[in-house]
Amino acid sequence: MARTRRPYLLDVAPAATPIELRIAGIEVVEGGARVRVVATAGGEAVDHSQINGIISVSAGDDLGALAPKAASGITYSEGEATIFVPASAGRFVKAVIGVAPPAAE
């Protein structure tokens, strides 16, 4: 069966509420951090590898000065997306799904 693309960022209908995107965990690893992001729609896990949007992160050393970073090394598994954020990006991280990639530094 062919998959129908929906024009919504998470590829879920707006009626599938509540829709939630959240950081499920941050693990400090060699050279940076691994950020695990999960999304649910109507209580069901969203397949991140099928979303219509682009996962990106903002990071910095101060919460008031987060800057967009190009996300790299994103892996997908069981309704989660895992993003590697290098230590040089900063101590604070925010994950988002948008319509276009952020400008690379």
C-alpha cells in the first residue's frame, strides 16, 4: 500500500491530539552529548524517520543565547530520534522540528 504524505510537520493529522514533542533524555558522551527526542500524537509514537519536517537543535552556553546548529548523526529507533551535539556547541540544548534546516555556523 502506498503511503500518503500529509502536509503536517510531524506527518500526523491535527485531530490526533494531544501532539507532544519532547526531549526524553540527554546523555553526556565522549565529545559531546546524545539527545533523545520523542514525539507522540493521540497517545501513539510518531515515526521520526517519516516526519515531514526537519529536526534541528539550538545550543549555547547561556539559555538566552541559544543558536541554531545543523543536526548531524541523527538515528531513528522505536519512535525516538537520537541527535549527537558536539561539546563545542554549548552546555544547553533545545531540539525542534521546523520546515527548513537552520543556517550552519
